[in-house]
Amino acid sequence: MAGGAREVLTLQLGHFAGFVGAHWWNQQDAALCVPSEADAPPAELCPDVLYRAGRTPHGRETYTPRLILMDLKGSLSSLKQEGGLYGDAQLDAAIAWQGKLTTHKEELCPKNPYLQDLQSAEGVLSSDGIWRVKSIANGKGPPPLATATAPKPLIPTESSVRVWSDFLRVHLHPRSICMIQKYNHDGEAGRLEAFGQGESILKEPRYLEELEDRLHFYVEECDFLQGFQILCDLHNGFSGVGAKATELLQDEYSGRGIITWGLLPGPYSLREPQKNVYRLLNTAFGLVHMSAHSSLVCPLSLGRSLGLRPEPPVTFPHLHYDATLPFHCAALLATTLDTVTVPYRLRSSPVSMAHLADLLNFSGKKVVTAAATIPFPLVPGQSLPDALVQLGGPAAWTPLSACGGPCGTRCFALSVVLRGLDRARHTSRLAPGTTLPSPLHACSTGEDVLAQYLQQQEPRVRSSAHLLLAPCKVVPPYPRLFSPSLSQHGLVLDGSPPGAGRWPVKVQERFPHMPAPSKALKSTGQHPFIHSVAPEASGHPLEHWSAEGTAHTSHRFTVLPGLLQAQTSPSVQQYPGQEHHWQAPLPLPPQPWRASQFSGPSAPLLP
């Protein structure tokens, strides 16, 4: 049991979500295994929010992610569906047949070199069938192994990583992995390509009952469940799975927070027009339906656009990554996710998932965007006020939601997390009597510095700020993305070797286009995604886009009007001295259906 922790249950839906999740859980594992020092401050993040304690049938203690993971047949590689901590479910099953038996064993997929080295470094399989793994901080996990020498760092090569399980170093509970056997991960046939296919999966009793059973297993052991966080592919049929999953969670666990992270891989190719259309429509359907049933929805992508017009991926001044590799893209998104979720994982903070959602969506629209600086540009000898003055406004933050425009525009609420700065750097260290370069240098605490900075940059924006001492810990198999201009601790240097483990990360969540007392009202009333996607989506025959080649008329009549109508707010509140340059919604294109077909409930609006 998790004691007094406010537990969160994580759902990972899709293969790219598996890549992001594998990096995410590896980072949690790295934070758990940091050796504790006698004079070290107490941990700021509570691992029991994401992890659960348990026991194997042999009585050994375990500490595994509170996780439900859904993926397609052929996506696990050498990873067993039941995991490796609790034994082999097929071997342990009782056999009632007393006659002659013939056993046919499928040839196991060989582990890649990284997993083989990791297995030999972490432990051994004992004679009683128990895998002896390393100990975990805070008394979690089995006893440590006695090793004569420290193991060498293990970093998988990009060519050896085909699926997310090729670099997952965390042991999973047997009830975590749920395989969808009717669709294939590899090959051209039997693919989960369309939103309607994904929706139909959770309409089948087999998969619906399996998901409900796993939900009940994890939820019933929680004492203070605060909600669910969903990592879901947006670009393929898993957007439909996510839509049905959020609907199920809202129906069965009303009052709990549901935060959905819609994930998209790197840039796409114009040479695959059909896949690009499917990606566009899956994303549009997914955002509309998941925002209707979630407390908050945030797309995460290293691409600059969600539309059909390709744009180069985002860049970071001190990182070098290959945007065509899911292994690289997922690492950066997982690092962002690890920081942006800090508010509801803190030991001392009263902020819950529901409170965070209320901060960012009080007007009723639920789609937010994220941005980050990786690493936070701090040079040796600088303090936090110095760095923020040099950074300037939020436009310096790199957008990570494919929203198209610069960060900090059309913003009405912010949740900002800055982590990894020593307390000595929180405030100015200028000598007494020195002229202060800015009001930030007069603040007495780091929290005041960050709050004052946000007030200066966005004076009419609701904001929440958190400043953590602990950095974002990354260890192998995290890819080597760091520039030689970074020190080991993430400081910006000249000619230093790449950082190997830590850096401060700053993440912004913002909600564009809101009728609120903020600078957002000075810009056009169009959501960047709607502005680019609505005309493109209207040009495709949605009545022929379906799960199995049949028409999905309910989707056709709901999503497209929702996209188009969402471009203007139903009401605007006027404030003295403030201009409002609202643009009219895009005109509806000629439609192949009759007006009478739109009768019924109002279409949901995409924020």
C-alpha cells in the first residue's frame, strides 16, 4: 500500500507511448536508486505516487510502477507479458489433464546486447526462481547485491533499439501489460491505423473486461487515489483507444483527475500521403474526444505542426538529437513529462491533478500546450536572477506541443517548474551597496524570484511556480544528446564534455485563446492547431474514413463542426485600455451532407 501518498495510476496506450514511458520509468528508477547521504535533504518527490509495493508468490517484496500498458502483437520483443519478477504464469499454471502431454515452445526472441549486459550487472537468477535485483532507496525492494567493482555504464546503440522494451530497465507487475492480439505491430497487414479501429477495441467485451479488471486491481489497493495520467499515441488508432479509455474512467471514477498526454513522434514524410491523412484525422478525432472526457489534455511532440504541411523539428541550443529516431524523441518528451508532472508528485505540495487542471482550464476548455528549456541556460557564477534576466520572456522557451507559434503568446495561465538549482544560486549574490540590475535581484528567496519573473513577463496571467533542488536525473540507457558545451551538472561551458546525468528543466503549460483578463485577448482568437487543421480536415471525405472501410457518420458530423466552431469564443469580456482583435471563424466549406443531419446534441468544441 502507498500509505499517505496521493496515488496516480498511469495508462500507456500505443507504441510511441511505450517509448516515452520506457524513458519515463527509467528516470523514475534512476531517482529511486540515488544513494542517500546523511546530510541530504529529504526527497522532494514522493515515489509512492507512481509506484506500488507488493510481494511475489515466494514472499519477496517488490516495488513496481502502478501501470497499465496496452500495445499490439509483436511489440514486446524479449519482454514477457507477465514480466520477470513473479515467475512464468504459464509454467506455474496447474494442469488438470492426466494423460500424455506434448509441449510446443515458440522460439524466444533474443535479448539485445544492452539488456544482456544489464541483466548480468543487476543480478542473478537464484535456485528458488527469484531474480535478485538491486535495492531501492527508502527500504524498497530486495536486499542489495555485493559487487566487487562498480558496473560500467550501459548505453544501447540506436541500431539495437527496435521497440521500447529493448531499453526498459524497470520490472513490471504481471497485471501491467495488456496485449491487443487482433492487430500487428509489424508488417503492412492488420495494422491499427484509424481512430474507429481503436474505439472498436474497447467495445469488445474481451478487451473491455480485461482493462476494467486491471483498473479495479490497482484502484482498490489505493488509499488516496488522486487520478489517472494517460500517455496515448495521437497519430494512429490508439487515439480511439484513448478516447474510449478516458470515457470509461470518467464514467467509473468521476471526481478523479484525468490528465491526458497526447504523444506524436518526430517529423513525417510527404512521400506517404495516406499515412499523413490518417495521422491528421486521428489527431483531430483524438483531441476532440479525449478533451471531452479528461480534466486536461496536452499534446507533446518535437514537430512544429500537427497539420499536413511538414515543418522542421524544434531545436535546442545545447542538444543534438535525431528527430527520425523514436528513441531520441521519446527521451526528450519523457524528460519534459518528468518535470511538468512535478506539482502533483511533491511530498509537501497541496496541488493535486484536479487542482492543476482547475488552474489551467477554468473557462471549460481543456487543451494546453507545453514548452521547455533543456537545459536551463545557467553559466558558472550566475544566480537565478541573472539567468532569468538574460533569458528574457517566455518566447525563449521551446514549444513542445506542435502549436506553431512562439511560447508566451495568447496565454492566460501558467504552471512553471524549475529544478536542479543549488540553493546558493536561488538569489542574487551581489555585494551590499551594488546597484541592482533588476527587481529580481532584490528578492529574498528563489520562489519569490520566479514569481516576480512571471509577474513581469505575464502580469495578467494566473501562474503557479515550483522550484526544486533535485535535478532531473538521467542515466543510461538515456541517449547521448548533450552538447560539449555542457558540464556534467548542466552548466553552459565552452569546450566541456557532454553532461552525463543531470540538468535543470523548465516547463511551461499554457492555454491559448481564452476570453480572460490577459494579453491573450490582444491576439487573434484562433487556436494554432485549428487554424492549420480545420481547412485540411474539411477537404477530406470523412465519410469514407473508418475502422473497417464503413462510414462513421457520428464522427463525421461531430468533429469537423467542432474544429471549425472552436475558432471563436462565444463571449468576450471587455477591459479598459485593451484591444480585442478577434477574427471571424473560417467559413464552412461546402458539405456533402444535408443540414438536417446535424440534429441532435451540440458538437463538442476543440479548444
